Amino acid sequence: MKTFATVIVTKGNQSAAQAVTSVDMFRAELKKGLSRYFFSSGYFPTSQYQALVDGGLIHEEELDSTVSTSDTFATLGMTRVSEE
């Protein structure tokens, strides 16, 4: 079973979140003021999503697949850092 989510983790939890999921996840960067965050969005295996929840690794999340990631970031006052 899979769970749709846009999951945002703090920079300090990035490595732990990647250990639960994959090193290819939580690589896209966000910022809010001086703080840095990383996110992944899509269908997570439910066991991985639950491990993120149980581990207290999630800073913010959006579970509604009809809400765009850009709307989620705007609501939270975060901006995506451009990859060069």
C-alpha cells in the first residue's frame, strides 16, 4: 500500500529521512528565512511514510494529492531553492 504525501524535513533530519526512504529522496531544498529544509513529494510506501512519522522526522506534510507543492510551500512561507 502507498500513501501520497508532500513531506518536508529539517536539514538536521535529512540524512535520517533518507536512511528510512532512499538517498535519492529529500534532495530538493526549501528555505524560510535562514532555515533550510528538504522535501519529497509523491507516493511513499506506507511503511516508509509511517517510519518517518514514528521517527518524528517530519517537519510539515500535506496529504492531499490535489494540493500542489507550490501551494503547500506558499502556505508555509517557504520558497524552493533553485538547483543550478
